[in-house]
Amino acid sequence: MLKSINILLAKTWFPISLKILTFLAFWVLIYIGRSARPEHPVLAAQLYRTNLTNVFVWDTWWPLIILSAVIFGRIWCMVCPVEMVTSFFAKIGLKNERPQWLLSGWVIPLFYAVIVIVGVTILEIDFKPHYTAWYLLIIFGISVLAGLVFEKNTFCRYICPVGYLLGLFSKLAVWGWRVKSKPLCKACIDKSCINHKYNYQLNYKSCGVDLIPADVDDNNHCILCAGCLKTCKTYKTVSNTARPNPALTNIGFASDLMQLKPLHIAEWVFLYFLSAHLIDEITEFKLITTLRDSFFTQSISTYFNIKEGLGRDLIATGLLFFFLPLFVWGLPYLVISLSGIKIRLAGYLKNFSPAFLPVIIGLFIGLIAWEVSVRVPYYKFIVADPPGIATIQGILTRQILVAKLPDWSDWIFLSILGISLIAGIMLSFKVIKKFTIKHMIIKNTAPLYVSVLVFVLTFFTAVILYHSF
């Protein structure tokens, strides 16, 4: 399979042809989302279940690109239309050098924070198709602006939060972009893969995200555009049967993660907001409602006499994005510190926090199974009525009956969540074992393993607390 994909990547028409198709598909989604604005508030509030734009973006595309990253790496970037758009406008733009505030890596976590706090939590764009359409338009707009102002492919490397997410999750992937022979690649004379002459070509091009193929040893930043493969094959000045070097290869499951490369603090901040978003999303599980009802007879907001309105929303937002994630990430650090293991906070965030990544991914996989499955009964109606207005009218007036998932499906979701979470914990333990060897921690290693379990328990406690607010 990999051999066939690499043969395709060397072709002129691939993957640019797929990017054109996804570009057209995105504009169709934008049109459908913008046109779905019923005047009746009840219809508007329920339209997220039947509108093609909403269901595809939030319940199909978003979960599946995350799952694909865990298995195949940043494969979505290969066909993403935004890369084509920003590269095109960079070709005709000002080509300014990137300023330090972009190169610092802080733009992505801050951009993501705005999306999840303002967009998802406050404006609820994932429940409003026309807001989802605006979200897609804004992403396209920012990619165009980045292309017009800055050099090369600035958006994908330094602005796109999806790429950041896929880079983190693809640490578990079995596929990665590597060269066959690093010595051969480094000895290359023409260096077409990084030659500025080929920067602004849309197909046969040098790397637009500042990578040197011979130095690529993880999936963090390569967007799988295959430009370096094409230039290596086409623009070589010396004939060599061992070329082209770059290719999509089998690197082995979680090999990137096992390198134990430290995270930048900006990457941890991204994980911080990602965990807050996950706390919010996981509250939808029936198990969480059952646990909440077991521990709380009334909501926390009612207990403290916090009334509905802007004030309550602000408190809930602060709880979700500032208090609860600090609780989730802080308690494991406290357990490690009290055990006598000397690790500074910066070292914990940069060097040890990747050990929690498999757990986060395991939680996401359980969430993905639930999100995709609950929309299955609606898919046949979405195909016949993409805007979804007529369908939701029929559902609300009982002219259309939507099959409900059987009660036993809750146990399936719970089983998937449990299995993926246990697998994540086991992989986290494997990371910690390698961490103790690398940092020569021989005695008193148990608290490091316990911290993973504390992370899981604290996370679910945070979910229940937020759900009971």
C-alpha cells in the first residue's frame, strides 16, 4: 500500500487533484451552511443534527482526521485544500520574512484557545450551521492573508491549529515521511528540495514549512505535500539510481513518541486547552450523567445561587478553561513532587507531559466512536436533504421517525472508551519506563506510574464537576 501511495505522490496530478476536490467540497459545505438559517428558533436550535455542513465538519471530518492521524500520521494535510490556497497566494504575495512572534509557536495555541473558548463554548459554532460556514470562511481568509503577507507556507506551519493537533496525535502513527538514506540525502549537490527557486510552485516545489528532508525524524511538521519527492526526482543534476530519497515509510507504532522529545511550552499550552475541550465533550456520555446523579443531588450553580445568564456563563467558561485543566495537570505533578522525585515544573511540562498524550488520545478515540455513531440514524436523511431544514421540520412534527440507537449501544461506547483508555494507560507506562531510563531514575519510580492514574481519575472528576455545574 505504501509503495502504491509513493508512486502516486510522484505523479504530477497527485495529490493536487485531491486538494482541488476538497477545495470544491469545502465551498459546497460553506454554501449549505450559510443557506440553512430557519427563522423559527426551535428549528434553528435542532438543525445541527440534520444539516450536512454541521454533521460533516463536527461529527465526521473532525473525528476522522484525528483517528487517521493516530494511525497514518498527518495524512489529512496531504489533501487539505487550505495548503493549496495559502501556497497559491504566497506565490503572488509580498513574501515577507516571518516575524519572531510567528516563529515562536505561540500563535497556534492562542488561535486554538480563541476557537474553543469564543467559538465552540460561547458562540456554539458546532451547533449552528451558518456559524460553522463562517468558521470555514475565516480559516480560508486567514490562510489567504498569511499567503499574501508572508513567505512560503506560513499558515500550515505557524498558524493552523489542526496541523498542530495532527502533529501531536501522529506521534503514535505507524507512517511517517522519511528519507531512505540520510548520508546520500545530505551529500546531495543540487538540494532541489530546499532550493528557493522552487519555493512557489504548486506541485514540484521545495519545502514550504522550513524542513530539510534529511533531518526529518518525526511527524510534527511535515504536511506530506510530496514537493521534495517530486523535486528530488525531477531536478537532480547528478544521475543516481538510489534517488529519489523522500518517501512515506513505515516507522513503527508510536516510534515518534518513544523518542521522548521535549514539548515546547507552547505545545503544552495547546494540550492544556485541548484537555479543557475534551472535558466539555466527554460530558455527553451517559456514564457521566449517571455518576453525576450519584454524587450530586443538585447542580453546583444552584447550590451557590448562581443564576442563569451572562454571569453564570462566564463562571462556567472560567471553570472549564482555567480551573479544571489546572486541576487535571497540576495534581499529578503534586503527586510526583511529594514523592521526593525532583522535577521542576518546566521539566514536568516539557519532558514528562508527553507521557499523558496516549491517555488523551485514548479518551478522544472513545469520544470519536460516540460522536460518529449517534449521527448514523440521520445520515440517510442528510443525503436526501443537505440543508436539513425540511428533515428537522418532519422530525419535530413526527412526520419523520429517526431510529434510536439501541440501549446496548451505550455499553459499546463505554467498552470502546474503556479499551482505548486502558491501551493509552499501558502505552503511557511504556513511555514512563523509557523516561526513567533516559533520566536515570532508578529508585522510587512508582509515583511516576501512579501520576498517570491520577491524571485519569482527576480528568473524570473534572468532567463530573463541570457536568454538575
